[in-house]
Amino acid sequence: MPTNGKSKADDVRYGRESPAADDSFTTEAPRTLGATLLRLGPGMIIAGSIVGSGELIATTKAGAEAGFWLLWLIILGCIIKVSTQIEFGRYTITWSQTPLKALDSIPGPRLKVNLLLWYWAIMTVLVISQQGGIIGGVGQTLAISRPLTSYGREYNHLQNELVNARIELKVAQAQGTQSTSTVQLQQKITSLASETAELREPTDAYLWAAILAIITSVLLFISRYSLIQFVATVLVVIFTIVTIITLVLLQTKPEWAVTGGDLVNGLSFRLPPAAERTDINPIATALAAFGIIGVGAAELIMYPYWCLEKGYAKFTGPREGTAQWIKRARGWLRVLQVDAWLSMVVYTFATVAFYLLGAAVLGRTGLNPEGKHMVRTLAAMYVPVFGPWAHGIFLSGAFAILYSTFFVVAAGYARMVADALGLFGITDGSEKARLKWTRIISAIWPLAALLLYICVRAPAKMILACGTAQAIMLPMLGAAALYFRYRRSDENLRPGRLWDAMLWLSLIGFAIIGGWALVSIFFR
């Protein structure tokens, strides 16, 4: 019998009858650290989607605009969401139920489905836009490193010369050098800026974006969980290591090193001084970044889907009041917690490294990654350390990290959208229909993102718009997590008071960020 006197109807409603909950798959949770590590995976898949556009683009852009002042907000954005992530996972293990079904069951206004799901649908459209910005970034990356047209090669050569000249001039100025060489650099920059301003944008980035979108569509249509997990893990690890090494080597350059004073300012919980340029709003950029760095609203909902696919709920078995079920549930919940916290360490290190690089190099040179030169500007972060090798190193890493995000988010959202089709009554909601539509949406998603990129052609703005939408949804998810904790949790799996305090702190933080995001939309 279920605990707390739950009826059979409640078990059906809350997911006990889900196909994922089957006695034949029950498995004892690992007890040793080594065995536990072998059962991890969902967190690294989420890290594969996290350490990408949020870190490489939104976080570095925030550093470029705000300097070191908002480091505290970036770190907070990574840490504060994990408790809500785990609470969603706890609910999944308890009820073997998908997150969208869980959100739909929360009391509140409905229009066929809970209004939370309608906002999620709006956010999903903006996530496709974000994916368009990401595939655009990947296209720009490959267009710079491997242009497909002769005009593209000429265009890249001139743009690279301009960015490198600006970096060289900044190094000379930081060293207090005033010589013939600096005057020549200034003249060269003026000449190149005038020359490149008249150039039309080459089509290479769009051609590469189209090629990759088609390849991804095919890969997602035929892929399995193990392939997605392997690709995400490898790409995240490689570029995280490269980024941290770059930041360490930057400390050997006095004019670029991150000083103790910089870190004190960054951790002082203060806002940056007003920007000199009126078209730059570093706080708005940082808040948009807050929505997608760490575990964003999209990843909070996506994470339990990967936990279901990994088998945590299936291994626990249908919810029942036996001692054996309680033991299994606690064991697999422990595995889930290790998975979530370990992935948090990975993406927090990467996020902080990207922010500090953006503040140390882009912020000091006045370079702001945006528009058609977004990727080329981001590559400037690596020039002080690697010189002529910077572009090759950065472009390889940028491709890995951006494509990893594109691949993983497309795969995760295909599962969510397929589930939503059943809730909205478009399909019959059966497991067979969900699996069928997961494959179909996996194939359509990359092509839809490509279409948006071609139409909008502003990758950084596309990504930040999605970040704002996710920031607005965060307080809704924080409140949902508290509802699951106090109204739907099994008494044998309930956390302690410290965990409750963390959930409440998360909700307060989410409410502040979400409210600020709304204000920034209506009172710009």
C-alpha cells in the first residue's frame, strides 16, 4: 500500500502507473563511491547544455559590459538553483512522473492545461530562438576557421587583422608604451575599420549553420541516450579544461592578470558603475545571463527527463510503503544528489572562468561580443595568452562547447515537447506516441532553429532574450518545488530543515531575478 494513505486514484494521478515504474526493473542503488560514479550521467548531460551559450556568450558579454563587478551574481546563479533541481528529481524518483505532468497537476488556473504549461510553451519558442543563436555561433566559428568561399577567406583575414590590432594596441597602452609602433597601430586600426565597414557579410556562416543543422537533425533522429551522454561529457570536459588553463596563464601577464582588488570588487555584492555607452545595460545582460547560466529554467524541467531515461525512477520501482522500496528510493536519491552537485562544480568553474576572461580582456579593451562579429570578438579573450594560436584554440573549443549545447538542448527539448503534445491533447499521451514524437521533434528542432537564425541574424540577442524568459519562469519553478516538498513528498524521503531553508532561499532569489527581468522589459 502507498504511504500516507494515498488512494489508488492518487497513485495514478501522481504517476505510480507511469510506464517508467515497473517492478521488473527494480535494482538496488550502489553503495560505494566508485559504483555511484558509474551510475552518474544526467548531470553531465545538463552540464553539456549549460556550459555553452550561457557561459561562452551571455557570461562573457556580462563580463565585457560590467567588468568584475557582477562576479557575485554569476556565482550565485550557478549555486542557488541546485536545490530546486534536486527537489524536482526527488519528485520524479518518488512518483516516476515526467516534470510537465507534475507541473500540470499543481493547483491553479487552467486553460485545458495549467497556465504554467502555457508559459512554458512560450518559453520554448524562445528556446528555439536561443538554439538559433547557438547554431549561428557555431556557423560563425566554422566560417572563421574554415571559410567555404574565397570572399569569406578575404573577409576573415581583414576582420582578424582588425581585432588583433586592437588587442596589440591595448597591450601597449597597458604597459605605458607610447612609441611609433602604437601610433602605427592606431593608424592601422582606423584604416582597417574603414575598409571592413564597407564589406558585405559573407554567407559562409549561414552555409555552415545549414550543414550542421541537417547533420544534427539526422543524428538526433537515430541517436540513443548513451551517444548523447558520451558526446556531452567529452566536449564539456575538453573546453572546460582549456578555459581554466587560459585563465591561469593570463595571470602571467601583468597587464591582463586578475588582481585581488578585482576579485574583491566582484564579490562585494555591489552593482557596477553606470556604463559610458547608453546602449549598454550590464545589469540587464547579467540578469539575462542569470536565467541561463547554471541550471536555467529549461534545464530544471529537462533534468528529470534524463533521470527517467537513465533509469533512476525505474530502478526504484513503483511507490509503495515497504522497507525495501524506501531503501531503494533513498539510495537512488543519493545517486541523483551526487550527480547534480558534481555537475554543479563543473559548470561553476567553467562559468567563473568565462566571466573572468570576459572582464579581464573584453572589458578592458572595450570589445563587446554581438552581431555578426560575436565569435570573432570572443576569440580576442585568448589572444593575450596564445597570440597567433589563439584563434585556432578558441575556435576549436567554441565549436565543441556550442555544438554540445545545441545537440543536448535539442535532444532534451524533443522529449519535453513530445510529452507536452499529450498534455495539450494533440496526441493520445501514450508512451508509444511520446517515443514516436520524440524522434520526429528531434529531427525538426535543429531545422526550426536554423530558420530563426537566418531570419533574425542576431545570435547574442536571441540567446539573451531566451535568458530573460527563463529568468521570469524561475520563481514559478521555485514555488512548484516547494509545493512538491510540502504537499507531495513521501514522509520517508523528506529532507531536513537545512534543505527546506535552501529551497526557500532559492525561491527568494528566483523572485528577485524574475521580478527584475519583468521590470527590465517594461521600463527600459
